[in-house]
Amino acid sequence: MIHTLTVRLALICSCLALVVSLGWPPPARAETPEEKGLRIAREARERGKGFGNFTASQTMVLRNKQGQESKRQVRIKVLEAPGDGDKSLFVFDEPRDVKGTAFLIHAHKDKADDQWLYLPALKRVKRISSSNRSGSFMGSEFSYEDMGSSEVERFTYKYLRDEPCGDSTCTVVERFPLAKRSAYRRQVVWQDKDELRVWRVEYYDRKNAHLKTLTLAKYEKHLDRYWQAGELTMVNHLTGKSTVLSATDYKYRTKLNERDFTRTGLKRAR
Amino acid sequence: MRRAVRPLILLAASLALGGVLAAGAALGIEIADHELSGRLALEGRWYYQDGAHAGQRSHAGGFVVEPNLYVEDAEGRSLTVAPFFRYDAGDRRRTHFDVREAYLLLLGEIGDGEWELRLGADRVFWGVAESRHLVDIVNQTDLVEHPNEESKLGQPMAHLTWSAEWGVLEFFALTYHRERTFPGRSGRLRPGLVVDDERVSYESAAGEWHVDMAARYSHSFGPVDLGVSVFDGTSREPCLACELPRLNERGELLLVPHYEQIRQFGVDAQLTVESWLLKLEAIHRAGAGNQIGVEQDYAALVVGGEYTFNGIFESDVDLGLLAEWNHDGRGSKATNVFDNDAFVGVRVALNDVQSTDFVVSMLADLEHSTRSLVVEFNRRLTDQWSLHLEGLFILAVDEADLTHYQTRRDSFVEVTATYNF
């Protein structure tokens, strides 16, 4: 989920800032780039904890090389599951032929995610394979892997450098997906040091070619703590296609609970 | 409802929405959310061979109107109303109206879990298989819609769900029996004799008012999704050989559908591991008549799986392979075409902006030479219009395969353009 992705990455960054400002832990020995990368990821995760749940609306505008556009409208609901991956629910509103279709993900840290699809025309709940990580999400430039949760345990890390970005300084960390079926060999992530927000992710395919770039903008802070990007732009450098995802109407700590993220809840998802 | 009244239906739906909102407001119920959605579809179907039975036409075509009205209050209680109307120029019996859904949904907490109660007409799907839906029994099949038996009539019911950590337990009281729809004299995909739509016979003295009971337990055990179900009541599948055909006033012989009291136990399971989906559905049914109208208890099975190659040839294209085996313990006395049949299929999803996909599947009888092929194509044209092309090709029919033989000349091609709103 993009949200969790951004939350997590944002959290990664903010944790780092906290740690740095407190001057702790004292460096007993020089940290390796791998340790530093992992530490940043863990810190971000810590910062992301405690959000409870949130809902938001996402609009995707898909644009091909010729500039033709197509729109997707999805509502998302996310429930924090302490100790495991988050639970997420996508409800599709547009295009209208998939209206009412809902997609439930139980993300896991140590095993494959569980995924169910609800098809309203047949009122059928289908358990689907989660191995299709590299597939396109609704024809967009975001893959399921990009949309899915970026659990810390799913990557190994390597801190590369600090560099200026916008008005602040960013850490640049390389991360390597552990999943065999990942479409990527590596990703490079830019996060600002002050608030640990992710501003840019470069995706490199299995052959190490620069496949896609994600740019994040319009950050807003929720509950005085959780940063969410309002606009995510994914550009595919091989095809020239792009997708702009706008996220609005963030609502935190709603009435959502565990029961809305079951197969029974999936059937009444709106 | 025999006439094309699409604007009227939309008007009625809008008025109903207005009425519900007004009523809700009057009763002091806070309407938190409401929505009117649905589809309009234009369909043409051509049977390119002359019919095997007298009076059959070579085309079917018309339109479908299916609005869906949803109203939710601040507590999450909701009302859903989804009427359905089809007009068909080829077969007057295919022109029909139904209330697919009209139910009130109430819910609340119970212990660590929740309860949910749905009151009214609704559709309920059970099962995992693709070639047929064996355990699925709550709703009657709207057979005139499509021979694949996937369209269902709305079923009046009280449906109580109790779900918690240990799984989902559901109880159904099904308060009225819906008769299966069958093609008329000019329709295709029917037996030699037309099925009567006026006279129907029930084993139960209560007739269509017999209250059927059903229950289902389902849960996900790691990679396994399991369902166990029981149904006790009036069969959804009529016995067409149990009653003598009758002569109507025009001197036509008609098959009289007879609905028996049955008890069915069902199990459905799916194992999802990486790109594999392994599926099983099995039933045991007691109390139903077989092909020759004799009561015969039986077990039936569909077992198979699906494997998907994602992103073939470094593209976004997914290629899925499907295979299932259907078995019916009654063998040649089975009342359907799935006595001992293999189903194989290929699904290609381009995963493009238009969500283009193709499905080619074949059902082959393993004892007879009967084979049929289904080819489907789906593509979204705009954000609101989508296109569906389908061909059902009956490639070979063995004369000894009675259920298939009746429809041996009913291959068709179909075009459907749907406007979704």
C-alpha cells in the first residue's frame, strides 16, 4: 500500500532524526553502510507505529506515451496489526465496470501475504495468489509490489550517502528485495533527515536497468505525527508511461476495526 | 414485465432512492451514505446452426437494466435494492424481471466477534471451482441468462452470520422457493420438450412456501480456505423426468418441473501456494431424482487447479492454466453434463489499461466423444463502456450423451456492450 509505504518510509526518516538529535546510541564502533541502512529502516518503522487505522481516497491518472489518460478511483482502508504486517482493504469506484470490487490484503512479515478479491457481480470472494508481485495494479505503472507494504524484513539495506534535496538534506539508501519474485534487483530511496519523508525512489529491474522513478510531493502531517504524501508520480522510463496518484481525505483512527478486514467484512466493503 | 421500460426503471430507482432518503429522514435515521450505480447492457447472440427442435430461433438479443441502490446509516446499517430486467427479442421467456437483491443489513458485536443479519432477497455464493459451482445451492439459477448457470435469482432469506477468531458460521432460513427459469419454445439450449412455466410440482405439501434451512462454516487455515455446508429443503434443480409431460391447451407437450425435498452436504477447499490454486468441491445429495426420474442418493466432485505464469516474456501479460475434473456418482444417470468430464482452460490477462483478457476453455466428456469449447474476450472501451465477446462451440456430441444431445446444435457467438454507471 502506498500509504503504508510512505508512512513507513516517512517513519524511517523521522526515527533517524530523533536518534541523531538525542545522540544515541553512542557509536561503539563504526557502523557499516548495511547497518546504517537497516537502522534507518527500523527507525522509520518505529516512527510509523501507533497510527491505529486510517482511510483515504486515491485517484490515479494513467498516461501513456501519446498523452492519453485514463482514471482510476480507489478508496483504501488500513488497519495496523501490531506484531505483523498491516491489513489493507481497497474498494474500487472507477472505472465503473469494476465498481464495488474489493481487495483485501493481510500482509505478513515472515511469509507470503494473504489476499482475497471480492467480485460483486457474482458476490464471490476469491482467495488469490500473492505471488504476482510484479504485476501492474489496475493497469497503472504501480505494481502490486509497489503498492504493497514495505516491511523492513523484506529488504537488505545499504546506506549510500547524504545529499541536498529541496531545502533539506536527504539520506540516500539502497535496498535489495529478498523476494525471489520481486521485479527489482534494487531500489534507491531518498529521505529527508528532518522528518524522514521519502521524496524519491528509483527502481532498478533484475538486469539493473533503471526502470521506474517514483516522486512524492504535497506532504501533510496527520495526528501531528504521521506524514503522508498527497501526490505520488511513477514514471516508467522504458515505456514512457506514467501514473499520478493523488491521495486525499485522510482520516485517522476511524471506527474501523479487525472485523472490517475479514472475508465477511470484505463482502460488505463499500 | 415484458416491455422495454429502461427509463421507467431508472426513474423508479431514483424515486425509490428519494423515498428511502425521505423515509429515513422522517424516522430520524441519519443517512450517512447513499449511492445509485448499475449497468445497462446491449446484447446480441447468434446461433449459427438451425435448431434441433421445432420453433427455435437463430438469434437472441436485447438489453439488460440492472440498477443498484445503496443506503447506509451512521451505524453502518444498510439497505440494498438491485432489480434486474432483461428484454429479449428471440425468446419471450428470456424477457424477465427479477429482484436480485433487496435486503436490510444489520450488524453488531458479539464477544470478540461480530454478528451480521441480512433480511430480504439476496444472492449468496459458495465455492471455489471454475468449471461448475457444485456446492453453491442457496440461490436458484437464472438459466435463461446463460447456460453456464452463473446468473442467479434473488432468494428471500434471513441470513445470520457469526464470525470470530475461530471462523465464520452462517445460518440461512430460505423462506420462498424460486422456480428455475427455462427457455421457451423459440429459445435455444433447451430439451426437446419445452419446460412448463405455468405448472410446477413440489414434493413438500407447503409447495414454494416450504422454509429451507442451510448452514455453512468457513475459515482460512493459513494457505487453506475451507467451507463446510449443509442444505435441507426444496431442491433448486428440478427433476424433469419425475412428472409425466402434460399437454397444454395448444396441444403442446410440456415437461413439468418437480422440486423434491433434498439434503445436501458440501465441502469446498482451496489451497493457495505461490502461483498455485488447488481446488476441491464435493457434495453428497439425498432425495433427488436422477435422469430417469428415480430417486438416487449420490456424491459428486470437482477437483482441479490453476497455475498462473505472471509477466510472461518480460511483459505485463499473465498466463493462467486451468484444469478440473468433474465426477458425478450417478454416471450416465446424472442430470447434468458433468458426469465424468475434464475441463481445461487458458486465461490470458494483458494487464493493460483496458484490462483486456481472453479465456479459452474446453469441457470434454471422458466416456463419450462430446466436447465443447468456450472462447471469451473482455475489454474496457472507456471508463464506462466495456465489451464482452463470447463463443460457445459444441464441437462434437455423442448420441449416447443424452444431456448434451438435446442442445447439440446450439453453438452461439455473442456480443455484449455494457454501460456501467
